[in-house]
Amino acid sequence: MPSRAGEPWSDKEPPAAWKQQGLTFTDDCPDCGYGLVQHGGGPCGVLAAVQVHVLDELVFRAASPGGAKGGSDWRAPAPRDLEAALVEAVSRIIWRASTGGKAKVCAVEGKPFVDRSSTYAPDGLTEHVRVWDAESLDDVRSLVAYYARDLAQPRGAGVLSVLYSALLSRTLRGARDDMDEVAGERRFLVDRHGYASQEAVNLLLVGKAVTNVFDGERRLEDDVAGTSDAVVLRGIPSKCDLGFLTLHEAYGYYTVGAHLKAPRSPCWVVYSESHYSVLFAPDGVDGATFDLFYWDGLAGQDERIKLTVARDHYDHVRKPPDPNDDRALIPPLDLVVRSKWPNAAVDWNDTEPIL
């Protein structure tokens, strides 16, 4: 979606950081071979959404016979297992967004397919996008596998290929209809600062570019839009495979619904401090204590970050720290964890807490 005129990026083209962001795994962290690397600010929301799908494949689904459950360690997966997980992750994202049993798979090729016209000015990338039709998940999977190495080029267009594919599979009209429009203000997949919007993250997580993270729909009966009609705000329609947590909930700005907060697999996109990252629990979250692993593709992680969560550490007598107390120096991730487990204490296991 193009930006609105007059905003910080107004050339009606993807920000530069998006055009040079591939789906590449880290070589810098021996125990984090599953981690996708982010080169610059902006596309973190798309990367985090792809990352949780990759983790789901490696840790919980076993993307290939030689995958995590079949032999190799998910912490340091073999290259073939990483590629298999990436192909399956991207394929699931695209097919989930498909409309009427038809999907679109986008790939950047050498020659341009669109010339300059009165409605389109070449941006150096979009005119090179080839769009393939797919009528089944197997079709999508075959096309994604064919272009897998292109998607994984470090300075390639992997991120945009995934976002374009999901958007066109949803259809432009379908994505636009998903989004809220209140008092004439329209929403976009890339915000005014060149970052992925919540709509973009939701499109990749649940297949719909809805604006909100609560469950279902909410009706505003007041005269919000200048008419007597009720305004319907769209949220997450059903329980999700993968989840979402945010620091904003800790401060009471909004509430994440159970559909995202309690997904089928314990992997969450995390939104904190204007940045998207990932938390996941390879051994589940059913015990009194459990481990969450953290990955931030932009942070240059060179060590594994493991948080041990004691879910019922606090009670009506011993209360958790006040998130509004600046003197407490609470790591934002602790607050994110407590947005799901309100009485939890978080042990950083001798890793320096991220403040």
C-alpha cells in the first residue's frame, strides 16, 4: 500500500530497507541457527511473522524428515532443514491469506514486467515482480521452493516477496475491507515511518489485514464516524496457530485477545519499543516454571537468550513491580511476559537484561 502524500516516505514505493532485506539465517550465534537476520530498521514486523512460522516448523512440526524432531537440533539446524522450514513457513503464510482457493506467489526476476505509465513509476523492484497463480497449498509450496534461494539472498527482496504474495492472495480489495476506517482515516500496511503496521503483521499471522488484536469484532454505537450508523472494529476472528504479545498491553493501551495470546503453538511475535521480535517456548508452557527463548534479528545476537518463567511467583500479598514505576528498571520483556502471565517472575539466567 502506498503512503499518504506528505509523510516521511512519500514516493509511493517500498522504503529502501525493505528492498534489500532477504530471509537469511544468522551465522553469528551458534545456538540460534534458526534466527532470521534484519539488516536495517523497518521490515521487522514481516521478519518476526516469518520467524515464528519457521520456529513452528523446526520445533513443533518438523518441516522435513531430517528436521528438528527427526534428528538435528532445532538450535543449530542443518541447512536443508532451514530451507525446508522456510519454504513451509512462507507457503503457509501465503495460502492462509488466499481468497476463494486461489493464491498468488510473487518472485523478483531480472527483467521488468511493467513499464512506466501514467499510474506507475518504476521503483527498481516492483516492476521486476513476477506473479504466479496457485490453486492449492501444494502449488504454493512448489513455487516457493523453486524461488527459495532467491528469498534467502541477504540483500534480496525476500521480505517484499512474502508481503506482496500475501497481499495479492488476500486481494487488494479484501485487505482494504479488512482494515478499520474511522472518521475517514485509512490504514496502510506500511506506516508513516516506514515500519510494518499491525495490519501487515496480522495479514501474515492470521491471513487477514485487520487493524486490531482483540477477539472478534466490536461495535461502537456512538456517532464516531459522523453518522448514526454503528462502526464495526475488526479483530482476530478465531484461535490462531501462532501468537502476538505487546508491551502496550502492560501499560493499558489495548488488550490482546485469547485468539492471539493463547495460540496452538507457543510462539509469539512481540511488539515492544516500536520493534517486533519473537518469544517461543520449545518445551511448552504448561508447568509451574518453563523457558522462553528470545530472538531479535536486528540486535546482532551472538548468544542465546533464555528466560525462565515462574508463572505464579506473585500473589495478592507479594505483588509484581509497578510498570509505571521508572525507578524499578523493569525489563520491557518482563512486562510483555506478564501481559499473558500476570503473576510471573522472569529469570534472565545470567544474561544481561534488555532495558
